[in-house]
Amino acid sequence: MSLEPDLEVPRGVPAVRHRVVKVRDHVASECQDHLAVEEPLEIRLGGLSLSVTMRTPGEDEELVAGFLFSEGVIAGADDLDVLARYRGPDGDPEDGNVMNVLLKGDPRVAKERLRRNFVASSSCGLCGRATIDAIRASLPAVQSDLVISVDRLNCLGAAMHDAQATFEKTGGLHAAGLFDADGRLIVLREDIGRHNAVDKVIGHMVLARGVPLDRHVLMVSGRVSFEIMQKALTARIPVIAAVSAPSSMAVQMARWCEGHAELSVRVLASVIDRRYQRRSRIVGGT
């Protein structure tokens, strides 16, 4: 039994069919399955390369807008002059995987801000409490009176799962969903990278001129990392829920940023783990 060596991926699709071997009860059989697509996306600022991320194609404009917003480069859609896919010459292998951004105002200010952010995030000397303090100093406190019930919080996971069309095919993508105060799903995005999925959700709201998100709940399909906490805080999201557990720095971020974002964890058994939440935002009943 042999598999085809070449895997052709049409441009821009999130999943592709491929022949695989499945083994059940010690019996191997060949069949068609779906694979989640992973491709590089280069982000250019004024034609100059800024960043390259591995992502699942789709909603690239939202991904770029969310990334720039989370990094503090833009404050909203009005800061964007051009956000467009770069079209190279015919036959260019990078055609379709490059996004070019033109900002209103002086682009040197944005580049310097990004340079400082990248240096800070990659420096082993700036971590833990120092990193959190730096973020607290640069962002105002989240002002929100949002309160969500345990019952409603427990329903978010099912609603998000039902909307994960590509995950249903592949079983290989992360998801991020944004819910309103009544538990209604506003937007869901899937991606091979959990942080990309969050950027797409935030970017969607940025382009729709819907930020700040201080009356919303963010739910992610994987663990909650420090990076996701930082993105949520930038977007002013007061409640974060997750299927998996948080990292230590995510919990530190939630505890130390009193009055900022908080962390509430939804485990697979649909039980709220109260060790990681501030009760002021979570109430019993419906």
C-alpha cells in the first residue's frame, strides 16, 4: 500500500483532501481524509518585510489587522490606508502569501514601536513580572461591568464547537470565538496557530470598527497563554474562557492585572475551575 508523494494545495483553501492510511483493530485501510493547510504569510509594512507567520489561509486581512492592533501599531481601522494582498509577477511562488500594509501617518513611528516590542518579547532578561508591569504601564485598565453566569459560560464551548467547520473535517485547527454578554457567538475564526485565531477575531472587530470589546467574552479552544492574555487585554476583553488549562504566566497576568483582563477556565468536563477566575465576573445560575 502506497500513498501519493505529492500534496497539491489549491491557493487560499483552509483544508485539502489527501489519501491516508487508517488503522483500526489492527487492520489498515487506505481512504480519503482532510488535512489542515499550513502556509507562510509575510506581512510587509510599506513594501518592507515586517514579519512572517505560519497560518491557515483565509481571513488574512483580519489576521494582519489583529496583529497590528495587538502590537499597538494601530488603534483602529482608521489608521490603515491600504491593507491588500501583494500581487507579484506571473509565476511568483509568493503570490497570494504576502500582505502589504500602508499606514496613515509616519510609518517610522510604527516600525520603531514594533522593533521595541519584538526586542522585549525575545529578550530573556525581560520576563515574568517585568513583562507584565511593562504591559500594565502601557495599557489603561479595562472598564467593564460585564458579569456572566456559570451556566452561560458552560454553553460557550458547545456553541464554538458547532461553528468549527474546518476542524470538523481535519481535527487539526485551533479556534477562537467572540461572544456577547448574552452568550451569542459574534465571530469565530480557525487557524493552525491559536494566536492567529485570536488575531483574526480581533482583526475582524477592528475592521468592523467594533473595538473596544469590553462587553464581550473570548473563548479559545486550546490553552490560554500569556500572549493570548496580552492580545485580549489590548482589545479590552474582560473575560477569557478556554477549553484547556492556562499557563503560569497567563495566571500571573490575570492576578497581577487587577482591573484589567481576567481569566476563567472552562475544562473539558464543562466545569468551571474556580482556581483561575475572579468571582466578581462569574455568578451562579442563569
